[in-house]
Amino acid sequence: MKKFLLVVVVIVIIIILVGGYYGLVPGVSSIFGSDTPKDLGVVASVESFKSGIDKVGLVRDDAAAATSKSITYQGSHPVNISLSSEEITSLTQSGSWKPTWSLNPIADKFEMKISPNGTVEVSGLVDMNRLNGYLSSTGYKDVQSYLSKFNFLPNKIPFYASGTGSITNNKVTLNITSAELGRIPLPVDQSSLSDAANFVEREITQIPGMSVTSANFSGGKLNFKGTYPSKIKF
């Protein structure tokens, strides 16, 4: 679940950066005046992390997380759960309750807020150094090549996005209605959304033991049904 959520946010950032490089997003090179992401009011905690990890049924072997450059998965089990904004934020965000994977590019100050109507907001800082390592280690060198065009960017950049999304039988539907890099609002076109959906679908198939029968946001929760690996090792 943690890596699935990570990929959704990472692809949003990649779309924004690629669009900026090719002139689709004017002013990208001059947007960096703040290093503080938007506060969504979601508080991570050790209690929310424990309840989230128990629901997912995932055993973490994370003794080497701080230095590891890879993730491996073992086993698979059925999952039919609902996760709150606090649980998802705590599973993804860095904190004293768990070691942070060395290549997690959005662990710092990440928040996800799910509204009762199914709208999702995410905010945080994307670490460009970690993002390069993440894409390389997970086999996305085709996407990583774009990032070499953005050496002028600072190491950490605030991001924000909102919208809706769902997955049915591993097929992704995504509708991002608002996105910001730094404090500048950025347009996201339908072609980019299609590419993002394809990226997430590709990622799902690359996680051994994972399949998504259904995933949606409603009632202030992420509702997930499918299978998920039983153990993750860094």
C-alpha cells in the first residue's frame, strides 16, 4: 500500500516537471520561493501507523531501510480494508515510528486528506535526489531520463495536488483537478492524466503478490480490495 500511494504522487510531480521543460507550464524555473508545503491538517502518529500496518497485514523488515537501494516482496494475502487520512499519512510520512526508506522521495511532511465526497488532497516535499534514485531502482529509467533536464531545481520542492481516482481490476481512472509546484498553480491535461494512469497500472503489475480488485475514495476513507504482499524487505 505504501509504495502504491508513493507512485501516485511521484507521477504527478513527474508530469508537472516534464510539462514545464517542454514549455507547457510557463514560469516553472522561477516558482521556488517557499520550502513549506501546504498544511492539510492531517497529523501522523505512531498509533495511526500501527493501525494502518495492521489493517494491511504487512510485515516490515526495515532494519536496513536507511541505506537500502531496493525493496523486495514476499508472499501474498487478500485485503479488504478502509484506511483513514491519518493512517495513510502515517504509513507514507517519515517519523520516529518507523525507519524511512532511503529512496522515498516524498516522506518529508507528506499529508493526504480524503474528504467525505471522495476528493483527495496531497501535499509535501519532493526530494529530487531521492526521486532519481527511486526511479532508477524501480526500473523507470525511461522516465528518469527526463529529470536530467531539471538540474536547476532545488533539492526539495513543495507540491500539492487534488482530485479523484479509482482502480478497478488493476485499471486506473485518474482526474487531477488542481496541482501546484512551489506556490504556482499548474495545468494538467488529459494526455498527462492518461500517462499517469498507465504508469500506476504498470507499477501495480511489477509488485509481486499485488492485485487491485477495487480501490476508491469515499466517506473520508481509501477503500481497498484485492491482494497485497505479506512481507516487505528493504
